[in-house]
Amino acid sequence: MRTVKEPGSAHGGLSDWYWQRLSAVVLAFLLPLSFLLMLMVFSGAVDQQGLLDILDHVASRVLHTLLILALMVHAYMGLKVILEDYVHMLAWRIPLIATMLVLMSGFGIWWLALIWAWA
Amino acid sequence: MSKMITLSVFRYEPGKDEKPSMQTFEVPMLKPGMKLLDALNYIKWEIDGTLSYRRSCGEGVCGSDGLNINGVNGLACITPIEGLKQPIHVRPLPSMQVIRDLVVDMDHFFDQYRQIKPWLQAESPLPEHERLQSPEDRERLDGSYECILCGCCTTSCPSWWWNGDRFLGPAALLQANRWIVDSRDEATGDRLDQVEDAFRLYRCHQIMNCMDACPKDLNPTAAIGHIKRKLVSRKS
């Protein structure tokens, strides 16, 4: 008779999956806007002062903040899944995920500081 | 003289052979519509009796002869020779422990099937005759109950290759969903609890190799998507 080692369910995973999809929806709306802005700059439709005026506007700052938060959440969830898929040793996996979380949080906070001109 | 078919067949006997090898066989095209299993039978019966593979019903019902055929998983008994590029590369199901030649160890696969408790769980008293189901409720089981557990889907799934010890795989999850949607089953909550796990369920990244490989044209990816939607609706 074989002994089946059955660890059971950890009752998690739904929130990761949910946030990954929710952030994807936000990105689907907001990323094209940033590309549109870049296109307008490169085509000459908006000059430097015009670009600064757009970025300074409070609505732009709020949208920009949402974009960065969604980007960070989405990238973190995606990279975490990749690490979980391929890094099987817990002694590597957990420190790698933690390092990624710290680096990405730092990057996100720095970017938010730029948006809201804290720096 | 009948047309000849060339096959390149995986051979390995652990404990005896140092490493696996591919052996080439020439088999006559015995009849129109000849299936790959007929060619393997010919090799076994007429050329080399030591070739090992599983087979039983020979008509796509028992699920014994799941193999990797020219790189794609399928059942040898319902795969026509015509249309297969030659030499036909016949290998055991990917990522499985080989017992001998094309025979693989299916224990873990069936353990995972057992983990989803593939039987009716109901606490309400048994009716006098049987637990009835409306034709509409019965229809919801279409696309799930036809699964023959051949393992073609699960062994074609890269997520299962990397994390097969924890990810239940498409075949077990298709069956998990089969019991979740069954109107007679009363353990839906427990069933959802048992699969709500970053590895057991959420390792599925919708690669869709499973639906491509399924010899019964079932769609485990859709079933897994349905379980995920059930979990979201339970939470939100």
C-alpha cells in the first residue's frame, strides 16, 4: 500500500490571482494613455511646456499614481509566479521574492515621489 | 508489396539500459485507416516481443495507451497512421517515470485524482430510488464526464512538469469541476476549499496544451477557469 503524502490546501492564491487580473484591467486602460502622450510629444503636437502642464495637472497625477501602483502590483505578481514556477528551493525562493518586493517597493515609492514632487 | 511505415520507438529498461535510446522499426501498412496501436502490435507480435506498452480496449475508451506521438500526446489506438510524419516518433508520456519502454508510472497521477475526491458527497437522506437530476443539470456535466484519465492533458502541461508534486494538473482539476457543477453534490464548499491554493489550482497559466492534447476533445482549461470564477464569486 502506497502512502500518499497529502499536504492539503493552503487556502491562498485567490488574492494573488485576483490582484493580477485587476491590475491588468487598470493597465489596459492607463498604459495606452501614456503611449498616446509620448506619441503626441514625438509628433510635435505637445511641446515641453505643454507636457509639463499635462503632467502637473492633479488628474494626471492621480492617473499616473494609479498606473504606477497597478504596474508594481502586476509586475510583482507576475515575477513572483515565475519565481515560484522555476525556483524550487525554498532557501532561494523566499529570499528572492523578498528582495524583489523590496526593490520594487523602493522603485515605486521613488516614482511616486517624482509624481507628487516630494523629492 | 504493401507500403512500409517507419517508426522510431523509445526503448528503455531501467536497471539494465544505461540510458534510453530510439529504435527504428519498419512495419507494413496493413489496412486503410490503420492506427498507430496496430503498428505497435505488429512490432510486438511479429518483430520484437520485448517492446512494452499499455493497451486494452483499442478504441479510445480505456485510456491505457496515452503516448507522445511525434511530439504531441494522444492515444495510439485512435491516432491514424495516415497524416503522421515519418519516421513516427513514439515516446512515453512526457515527464513521467518510465517503468519500461512506453510504460510509465501513473501512481502519482491517480493519487492526484483521488485527492479531489471523485465521488458524490451528499448529506441529505437518500431518496427511495435515486438522486434525480433535471436534463439541464445533467447537461452541465457534458465535457467533463467523458474524461478517460489517459493522462495526455496532465503530462502535456508545462506547469505540471515544473510543479507536478503540488499542482493537481488539468485532468484532476477537470474532474474537480465535474463534481463542483454536479447538482446532486453537496460538498461544493469543501471542494472549493481543497483547491484554493497557489499551487494546487493557480499554477494553471492557461497555456492550453491540455485542450490541444485531449483525445476526447475536452477543455480542462475552461473547467479550471470555471473553478477560479466560483472562487472569486464566493469571495466577492
